[in-house]
Amino acid sequence: MEDFLCSLRRRLRIVLLAGLAVLAAGCGAAPPGGPPLAIGAESQYADVLSQIGGPYVRVRAILNNPNTDPHSFEASPAVAREVSQASLVVMNGLGYDAWIERILAAAPNPRRRVIDVRRLLRLPSDTVNPHLWYDPRTMAAVAEAAARALTALDPAHAQYFQANARRFTASLAPWTAAITAFRRDYGSTPVAVTEPVANALLEAAGCRILTPLALQVALMNGTDPAPQDVAAERSLLRGRKVKVLLYNRQVTGPLTSSFLELAREQHIPVVGVYETMPSGYHYQSWMLAEINALRAAVAHGASTRTLGGEAAR
């Protein structure tokens, strides 16, 4: 009965948001003569939009709190109104931000540009890991797509948008160089994770992820993992078969906490990774900080649980 009531409440909420979005769609995307509104469903995508659009676009990030679980986000009526008025929306796809898909479907606008990053990268719809921004190839493609979309919305500033996209791609060089250096110096490093948040970065750096994928997916989706997978993770830590444990800084339940405690007991360094861009960073400095934290863990046994913005903008 409780499950039925929860499901009913969710359906009623979706209907309410859809109605509000339809009403708001008639309000227009921006004041006459004003810059278009661009929305990044997640703060990292909004950051790229800001870097490409500069003063010629108004940018809003919806998921922007690095201390909350993005998977549990529910759009408010205010968010629905704002999204429905956007001229450009960047969303992750793969069900990670399904709430924005429902809002857009309820408030169709043929002039609105939507960048679905999963589709942009031509990934299968059943791709298991939705944390696409940790892949070094992702954001350069997003920047180029954003420049094209903004050019269509504001042709007078096409050269500005395109130059910023090139500048953005060039600015990723320190991060990709750090990945290459880690792969050269510490390739094949065995690591454990709690969720597949930073797996694309770990794979690019040449790490071997030994945690069972089924355990990662269960913790990501908030379901109960199989006992044998939990036992396998504990065996990795107790036997010191991994050099570092990476965990989702934004989601730490009892099971994750037990893994962290076990790592501490075995003197295995831990690195906290984020789903939402931490305060004080741009996308580039955030990703560079993450790979530097991984190097510090493997090379010096140093733990980095929190990124505090010391590599600030």
C-alpha cells in the first residue's frame, strides 16, 4: 500500500509540473532583446555554457549542490517554469536527469535547442555509467555543440562563441597531460570504488577497477547489493589488494561508511569524487584536482576526502 501511495504521489507531481511548464512556455524564452536563457541540468554543463556564451547568454544550473545526492532530485514548480522558458538546455541523458526530459516534453518549443550529451556522444541508451563528464572526450564535444546552438540563437556573435569553444578545448590540456602522466607512471594501478562516478577517468588513467560492477550499480541506484559482491569489496580492502578507494562524496550510507572505515584500518588512502561540481572550481580545474588527488593517493598514500576550492577559479 505504501509503495502504491508513493507511486501515486510521484504521478500527481509529474502532472502538476507538466501543467505549470505548459503555462510557463507561453511566457517566452527571454525578454525582448535580452540574452537567451541557457540551462545546464547539472552545474558542470552550466559552467561550460557560461564559458562559451560569456555575456551573451544567461546561464542557470539546476543541480548545483555538491552536498546532495543528484539521483534523489525532484524538480520544483519554479524549476519547471524556468526550464520551460529556456532557449537552450544541456542535459546528461541516460536517465540521470529524467526530470528535465519530462518538463521539456510537457512544454514543447520548436525553437528551443536541446543538447542531450548521451546522444551527442552517440552512446547506447543502455550505457550503464551515466557520469559522462569524467570522460576526457565529453566536454570538448559539449563545448562545440553549445557554440553551434548559441550561434543559431544569436548569429551576430557566432565568431565569439566559436573562439570560446576552441579556447575551452585548449584549456583541457593540463588535465589530459596529467592523465597521460599518471598512466605512464602508475598504469595498471588496482583501485576500488563505491560507485562508477569517476570510472571513465580511472580507465583513461589506466587504472584497474577491481570492485564488482554489480556492487557499483547497486550503490549508485540505492538498491541492496548481493552479499557476495559486498564480501568481494571487503576482501579487496582487507587484503590490501588495491592502492586506493574512491567513493562518491555526495552519497555515503552505512555500507559505504563501512568500506571507508575498513580502508582506514588497512591504511589504504581514500579519494572523494563528486557528481556535482564543487564550489570554487571551473570544470577544468575540478577535473585536474581529481586526477591530482588520485596521484597523491597512489604516489604518497595521501587521502583527499573533500575538494575545498583551493585550485580556485
